[in-house]
Amino acid sequence: MTPIITAFERSPDGGKGLARDTRVRWALEEVGQPYEVRLVSFAQMKAPGHLAIHPFGQIPTYEEGSLCLFETGSIVFHLAEKHAGLLPGDRDARARAITWMFAALNTVEPPVLDLTTARIFEADKPWSAERLPLVKDRVRATLDKLSVYLGAADWLDGAFSAGDLLMVSVLLRLRMSGILDEYENLAAYVARGEARPAYGRAFAAQFAVNAPSAS
């Protein structure tokens, strides 16, 4: 059965690959699983039909027969368990890869999202100029530790895994801020993720929906 995911009818990022459906598309491409996409508008995301799948009215969702999932971490984990290629066979290595999935979403992403909020949605606030440097410092404090751990390695724990997929997806959100470029090894790490053919296909699919010429 071909799974169905939901994505923005018109993504706020204009197709730059930052919308969370790109993470799910990437995972599907990595494991070679064909999929279908149901595009939803912002109004449709708050309609009863979509809320029955995603109680918080967001994207992406994942439908596979009677199974309905939301949250990218959950969806990627499901795909990694169901298909070979995103989790190691060794028990301990598998547990470490899953740990990095949690770390990407629970430790690294929150300050990154806070920076996005501060730069875009709070820029006009009278206290923005004072708050923004503090937010950036919190991001750097997290990246300092991640950079030290990664060192000169290609991936977080041996071979590429679902942990890397989610971590790269999170770090991509920092590119426009310039902070990622302060960490040579992390910038190279993200570039390696983007260079994977599966990521290229996922990005192209998301971009095709949002390209200026798209109707």
C-alpha cells in the first residue's frame, strides 16, 4: 500500500526545503518507498478531516492503510523501523542512532526555532534588539557542543542514519542566519546531507510544488 503524506499547498518557506514534510520525503526517498502527497491549505489544516489525523492542525501527516501518524520524529522512526537503511543492524548502534533522533528534535531544534521566531516574528518588538543576541548565544552554546562531538567525522555515529537525517534537517534552518557558517565542520556535515541523492529528490519534489511557476 502506497503511503500518503500531507504537505503545504503553498509553503511559507517558498520551497527552500525547510517545511517539515521535506524530512519525511527524505526518509521515504532514502528507503526507496514510493509515496503520494495530499496538499492542504492553511484553512484545510484546521478543518475536522485533517484534525482527525493531526490534532494540532499541522503538517506533515502520514497515512498507511488504517495507520495515521503525525510528528516528523514519529514518522521517520516508523519508516526506519519498517525499512532497511536508516537504522543500523547492531543493537547498540541502533540505540545510539535513535538517541540522536531525539537529540535533534528535543535539544537542538528548540533554540533554533526560537531564533527563527526572534528574527522573523518578533523583529518589530521594542525589545527585539536586546533579546536577539541572547537567543543567538543559546543556539551557539548548543552548536559548540555538537561541533566538538562531531569533530572530523562524516556522520554522528559511523554510517548515515535517521539521526543524521533529522539533525541535518534541523541545522538547515540556521543557514539564513549565518550562524551555521561559524562552524566549519557542521556546515560541511549539512552539505554532505544535502548531497545525498535521496535528499536531492525530496528537495526537488517540495520545490516543484512551491516554485514561482507553479499554479
